[in-house]
Amino acid sequence: MKTTIELPDPLLQAAKTVALKRGTTLKAILEHALAREIAFQDPPASRDIYELNRHSFPVLKPRKTDKVTNEAVYKIMQEEGI
């Protein structure tokens, strides 16, 4: 389906630049960006644990917890008889 949208000039230029760098079309960039935006309409609670990395992929936010090491896992396994 064809449609017309108005974009700010800097945004359109940035999208064209990304398309050129990736060797793809502006249409493909816009489709991908729109699909990604729609797909990640998470409920607010889950947004608290995710963030977008520099490639715009969702990743877990760092949490302030104890570091899990092999030694800690083996100790728990031994305590649990596993």
C-alpha cells in the first residue's frame, strides 16, 4: 500500500544515509523501523528491565546483584545434592 508521510528533513536524511551505508533501500529501512517500533510495545513493567543498546536491540538493564561465578554455582549444586 502506498501512503504519504511528512518527516523532518534531518530524520529523512539520516534514514537515507543509513540505507546507503547498509546497501539497502529507504523503504526497507522505514519498514524495519516501523515493524520494530510496533513489535516492542511492551507493557510498562517490562520496560523497567529492558533498554535498547547502541544497535537498538533490547537488552536487559544491568541490575545491582551479586555476581554469579562458577564457584558459587558449584557450591549451590553441592548444597542441593545435584
